Amino acid sequence: MASTYRQHGFESLEEVRLLVALDFLGASEVLSQPFRLDFEHMGGQSWHIPDYLAVFGGSMWLLDVRPMELVKDDDALKFAAAREVAAACGWRYSVVAGWGLHVWSVLDHLSSRRRPSRDLLGMRDQSPRSAAGRGG
């Protein structure tokens, strides 16, 4: 990410999309899978590992990423536990359950032009446009 000057782990396309959005928001820090949350509930014990802890806009955000159609009942319980922990720590909490198509297409387009392309193979001067300019 340009905003943190580091690469960050992800496990799905949806998580990549969140990282791109966090980069545009200017996140100063992002931690992938920051901790394991063990908790008890009426049905027994469970655990959950939130996807990201991010710092941006002067706030800490605990984030889970799960497309809405994949959220199950036990996920809702885990998300509720994560929300309680975030609140106890003074953090904000969100579940990223999807993107509007237009939002993601704009972010994708802008991110593709955000960084200058690098000529790692030294082939920039061999492109057809460059060759045409040399009379070839």
C-alpha cells in the first residue's frame, strides 16, 4: 500500500478491494489478522480472527470482510463478539459485506494509474510507438 509503504496479506478478492480502499483513505497502518478472539456464549465457546485492524482519519477500525451472501448465523455471532471487543477498546467496527459495482470500478481504475509504471525488463524503448518514432 502506498499509504503504509508496505505490502499487506489478504485471502480473497474482497480483501484486496478493502486494502485498495484503505490505501485511498490514507490508512497510516494496517494489520492483517491482528489477533485471535476467544469468547464464550450461551451455546459454548468460539473463536474468531478479525481480518484487519486499520488506523485512518485519527480512528482505529477493526474490520471483517465477508460477502453478504456468505454470512452465516455463526458468523453473525463472531461479528457481534468482535464489535463488543472493538467498543471496549474505543475502536470502530465494520463488516465489509460488498461494494457497489460503480465504487469498485472507480477505485480499480484510479489505483491502476496511481503509481508510475516501472520498466523492469528495459523494454520501454522497444514498444511499437517508440520504434515508429525511429523510422522503423
